[in-house]
Amino acid sequence: MRHNVAHRKLGRVTEHRVAMLRNQAMALLRHERIETTMPKAKELRPFVEKLITVAKRGVAASAIQGKTLHARRMVLSELPDKDVVGKLFDTLVPRFADRPGGYTRILRAGFRRGDSAEVAQVELVGSEYDPKKAAEETAEKEAAKPKSKGVGDRLKAAARRLRGDKGDTPASKGQAKGQTRGGRKSTTPRKAGGS
């Protein structure tokens, strides 16, 4: 029986489970939104929220310099990435200053195709994902990139220059389908001397 058992084991030994939670917490704080399975998301939520609470207490007690440094070091003991911890203390904690708890949100996202595991999106509250805005941003990035011709396009252009084609005369229907310009093809197989 599992009476009063606090956490899920997630099919991993303790060291692997703790490392996985730390990695997911760093990814969540860095990107503010990740996608994972439902049991992992339910285990990740209290882990991240405790880190945010420690950071909030440290920032609230910023009058005493030692308290902020102590809170930063406590978070660094769990998350070894200084950039993520800096983002947590500088940008994320002020966002949650008036919020008494519930810093993360879990949204069910359906089932994974390979093994039918239930998938969830974990996001920080206040950083809602807008698919229209994301599509606009990717379209802007694509438009900003210069269009580079691939190797195949460059080879085709070189072949046209060698043939003397200007590109304005359309090819015949047979050439478009890959047939040669020659006359009738022989029906005799190649090994028997046909063409």
C-alpha cells in the first residue's frame, strides 16, 4: 500500500529523478514554457514553486544584503546555471511580487503519438503562450533572412547558361516530363543492342 507516500518515483533512481527535475526546472525558468508528460509536470510544479518562493523571500529581504545573497545561493544549490538564477531574481520574481502562490500552470495537451502518454504544457503564470504572436515572430524571422539558393538551383542556372537558354522560353512538354529530345525509342532491351 502507498499510504502517505509523497512523491512519484517516475521509474528512475533518486539521483536521476533529481537531475531530471533540476533540468526541467532550468528549462521552464529559461523558456517560461515547456512540454512534458503529465506525471513529470505534476512533480515539477512544487519543485519550481519552492524555488520561486525562496527567491521572493530573498528579494523581499533585500534591505539586508546577506539575505539576498543567501537566497541566491540556496537557489544555486538546486539550479547550477547562473544565467537562469539571474533571470529568476531579476525578471521573474518582480512579476510574482504580489502573487501569494501558484506561479505555474499545467495545461493538458493530449496524448503522445508513440506511447500514448498524456502530455502537458507547464508554463509560468503571466507568460501565456500566444500561437498567433509566435507565428508572426517566426514569419518575421523568415522574412529577415536572405533567400540563399541551394546547390541544385545554382547547378540548374549554370546548365541554362551553358545551353544558351535565357530562361524566358518555356521547355517543351516532353522535356518538362524528363524525356529526351531524340526521336522514337527502340523497344529492344539495352543488353540486346537497343538504345
